[in-house]
Amino acid sequence: MQTILGANGQIAVELARELHRAYTEDLRLVSRNPRKVSESDVVISADLLDAGQTAAAVGGSDIVYFTAGLPAKTELWEAQFPTMLQNALDAARTAGAKFVYFDNTYMYPQDDRIQTEETPFVPNGRKGKVRAAMASMVLEEMARGDIPVLIARAPEFYGPGRTQSFTNTLIIDPLKSGKKPRVPVRADRVRTLIWTPDASRALALLGNTPDAYGQTWHLPVAAERPTYREFATMAAKEFGQEPGYIVVPRWVLSAAGLFSPQVRELRELLPRYEHDNRFDSTKFTTRFPEFAVTSYRDGLALIHAEASVVPAN
């Protein structure tokens, strides 16, 4: 039995699809309001803030994936995320299950350095501090050695469906509406983005690779490092629109936070858009050379194709 905690998010849905396709049909999907991805999935409603419910949901599992998310509200992250993770770790330890923690880069320095699995935690802002504390919890569990544990870390997303990221919101979503894309802060800095289905496929692969445990892994990203100018131009071409974009300065995004709670909650990430973002996944691609990483052009083509499908009446 492989169990996904936080089963309704995009990474979790694609993870369930990949696990079912390539590894096992014995899947358990856990969230407050879980939905099946495949017909054979077992769904369990549980609140991860409740240790008893979490333990019951995890019982009998061989592998547990923690992909739970919360709305981008700082107070909510501080109050709930560490408890959810601790309950999940305790439940996995009681069940004797392997534990796979899906992580992000909020805790990394927001500067030009190349990000590797050894990059130190230098969080900027309260959300970054929460994620640093959570990653440290998992590292402590890993060091304790009671159960096999791994960390799988991803940079900013772009992807199909309802992918939630600055890139989808500012560049891809406007193009879907025939509008000019918007670039946050600077257009001349290189970005590293991960295609969400690649992140989920890699997460499934790591979880089912025994020697991957006891380590932190950067999930695989395309070898190209486009600037936002190049990415926005590539995206416009794919959507059949004239190249062009609007740069939204940092001060505008900061000011927008006065009126938009969503933007306000993401302001602590703005410094990263002033620098080249170089997330290195060499460790993964060296260990798994056969893993096919989606290029930016192919990813954008798939997004465009999806957007072009007319829903049936």
C-alpha cells in the first residue's frame, strides 16, 4: 500500500496517476475531501492536524508521500504546517513505512548562487522560515534512522491544468486569454522552472527506489535556462501571438500587496526575481539517466493543446 497525504493538489493527482501507471494499483489517497484519480484508489477523509486520524489513515502503508499544501497565508502555515508534518512523520514511524517528503525552495537564499542539495537554508520571510523548520524536521527523522526517509525538492512550477505559480499566473494565463504576458521584476534573469508532471513522475520514481532514501534530491528540470524574456517569447509564439510582454516592477508588486491578499502573501519571494535562479538537478539526472525531462517548448505546447480543447456540452 502506498499512501498520498494531501491528495487533492496537482502534484498529488499526477503522482497518483503515475504510481497507478507504473508501480501499484494499491493506492490510498488521503485529504479532508479526497477524490479518486483511478477507479481502484482507496480514499480516506482525514484531518492531518489530528494525530489519531493521521495514524489511522497511514496504518498499513509501505510508503507515505507527504504532498499536503495550505493556502498562502503566513499565519496558517505557522500554526498548521509543522503539526501536520509531525503527525505524518509519527504515523509513518508507527506504521514502519517509508516517508517521502515533497519540498520547495522557499528556504533557499534568494540570490545568484547555484542551488544544489547542499545549499544552506537562509529563509527570507516567515513562510521561508516555516519551510526551513519543516525540512529540518524531516532531516532529523532521516538522521534518527527509524524509518527510511527522503526529501524531494522542486523549484517554481509551470504546468497544465490549474497549476498555481507566478509563471502560470503572470505569463501563461494571460496568453490563454489573448493578452500580453507579464514578467515579474526583471526579464533578463534566467529562471529554472519544473514541469509539474515531471515533478510527480520523479517523486514516484524516488519513492520506489530503495537506495534513494536517506538523501535529499533536487527533482529534474530541463537543461535549458531561459530568461523570462525568452520564456515569454517562446510562450507567445506557441500561442500564436506576437512576441511582447510587460515587466511588472518589484515596487508595483509590493504595492499591489496593499490591495491583494494573494500578492501580499507572496511578497517575501520577490527578491528571487531580481537574480538568476539556477536550480541544479545533476544528482537526479546522473542517478536516473533514462528519465525523460520535458523541454520548455514541449511543456508549452502541451499547455496550449490542453487550452485549445473545447469542453463537450
